[in-house]
Amino acid sequence: MNPLQTAGERVLKALGKHSALLMEMYLNKGVLETHENEKQLAKLASLNVVWNPPETDIFRLRKSFRDAIELAIRPERNRQLDANLGSAYEELLTLISHYHSRKKHCDYEGEESALEEINELVYSITESLQVSVNTLWQKINAEFGFARTVQEKLQENELAMKRVTSILDGLDVFDYKELAVRCGASGGLRGLLLQRMYKSTSSAHADLLVAQGRLTELMGRFRERQLQTRKINALLKYVDDNPSFEFMDYTEVSNIPRLLNVAQSSAIEPHVDVHNDFDLPFLSNLVAEMVASHGRTAKEVISRESGTIEEPITKKVTYKESLEEKLIDGFFCYALDNAGTNISAVVYHKSSEMEVELEYWLNGVICKYQALEGPDAQYFNLELSTIPNIHFSANTFITDVKLCVS
């Protein structure tokens, strides 16, 4: 039998045989050496599963085995975030160089081996990111339930924020443009790096940004809870120092202290149901007593007896014609007096010495002509004098408007 296989089976059998001791060591972060477990610990230490810190009788799990257990069960106490992405990226570039070098020298076996190593490294990176993100969300959703005090929750929150920032910085190291150049025309490499790994890192990056926002929100919530706890502790200390102090009946106080007024309001905000026919007479009378914003009472609109809403009387509005419109009407009358002649709006504008600007004057004449309806529109013809725009071929400038009676 292969010696390597024999050694591996010996380690796995030892792990299965001493599983209870190993889990006790994992949960308690160490086990004290006694006469009952002395031989078991010696066996595990010879297999490099546990180690004994100097000058102590406590045996602890090695980090590799602790990480393996945490990866397998993913408990709430798992607080490890692998952020060593920079070195993984450098190792990835090195393996890509090995792959191309072996491919260039027609070393097909070495090429296949290098591709397999790249595949294993990519799997390790993506799996590590997924475990880190899942672990982080477990802590966030539980609001760091393993921490006993608010201060410990704040410390765990700060630690998680630092590690999230570290992972995000590590993800920024991955330059996929450089990887695309290094992959070249190799379909295997492009599938691994530019599809599989890119999809995983992008998803992890988005999840970490959301988690970062949730951690900031939790930080504020813990700070507020810590402030309330300190206020209550200060109040209790004051009561202990002053035995004669008596609490007042806060139910009879109009302004309850904010520290004690933490309950949400149980009363629902009222709204008027205007679709209820039973309340219509009452609402009609209520509106009738109100004064409208324009100065007259609503009694002129709402009838008290019938409860029906009458149509309000519309007032006549006198329209005051502007000076510009008077001048335009005068221009059309002048064209009627000189029927058969093209009357230039520019010439009329200059001869009348009006204060209206020429551009607005021409625009007003055109708008007046387009607003004519029925027989009035048949009496007049409008001719536009234009020049092309040197910058935009589709645009023209109107230089004059000529009006004549047909």
C-alpha cells in the first residue's frame, strides 16, 4: 500500500476516534491535560493535530484543523474572514506564467498540471470569499449574538468593518484587464478567470458593500443602546446614592422624559371617511361653518337643508388686452386698408417706432396669423423671408414677415 495513503488513513482514524475530545477543545479553546486524556493528547500531538503552548498544560487545536471544523459546521461563533487576496492574486499570475511556459515548450503533462493548479486556486479563492460573506451575514443577522455586552458588540462590529474593508481592498487588486491579456487565446484560462472567478468576485463585492452599510447601521443602533444603558445605570446609581429619592407618577406627566418614553404610540392617526353616507350631513354642516380662502363663506355653495353641494356662481372676468396685441391688430387692419399689397412687418415696425423688440414683434405677427380661424384665415396670406443657417443646414432664420389680403 502507498505510504502516503497509510499515513492519511492513520490521521483520519485518529480524528474519528478522538472526535469528542477535539470538539471539546474547539468549543473551549483548549483542554487541560489530565491522567484520563494524557495518552489521547500525546497521540494527537504526534500527528500535528494539537499543540501545547510553552509552560502550560493546555492543549489547543492547530489553526488548520480549527479552520477545517469552522468551514464544515460554519457556526455562529465563526469570526474568521480570509482577506489574504493580494498574495493569492500574485500566486495566480505566477501559475499563469508557468502554464504558458510549459505550453510553449510542448510540455503537455506539465501544462495540464498547471491548469489544474490554477483551477484549484480559483476554487480556493471563490470558496474563501463565499465563506467570508456567509459568515459576515450570519453575524449581522444575529446582531453579534455571541457577544455578551453592548461594548463587545461594538468591538466585534468594528472588527468586522475593518475586515470587510480589507477584503474589498483585496478584491480591488484583481485586475481583469491584465488577466485577459495574460490568458491570451486559451479557452480554459478565460473560462476559469474571466467567467467563473469574475462572476464570484463581483457577487462577493456587491454583497460586501451591502454588508458594509448594514454594519454602519448596526453601529449606530449599538451606540444608541449603549447610551440608553449608561443613562439607566447612572439613574440607578443616583437612586442608590440618594435613598430618599422617589419616582413621580409618569402617567400623569404631560412631557414624559425621553429616556423612559420608548414605547411606540398605540393610537392610530384618524382620517375622515368621505365615502360614508351616514356621516355626510355632519360633514356638510361642518364644511358650511368654514370660511373659504377667497373670502366668502361656504354657505353660498353648500346647502344646509339638503346636504347637497350646489354649483358655484362664476364671476365675469374682464380681460385687459396688452399693448403688443393692440399693435398687432393695428398691423392687420393696416393690411386690410392696403389690400393687394405685401405689407412688410419689419418696415411697419420701424415706421411705427414701437418699443416692442423686433424678434418678439415678428413672432407675435406669426402667432396671430396662425390663431386666425374660419373666414378670417381666408382673407390673409403670410409670406416668410428666411436665410439659411451657416452652422446648421436644417435651420433657417426668419428675417421678415409680409402680410397681404387675398
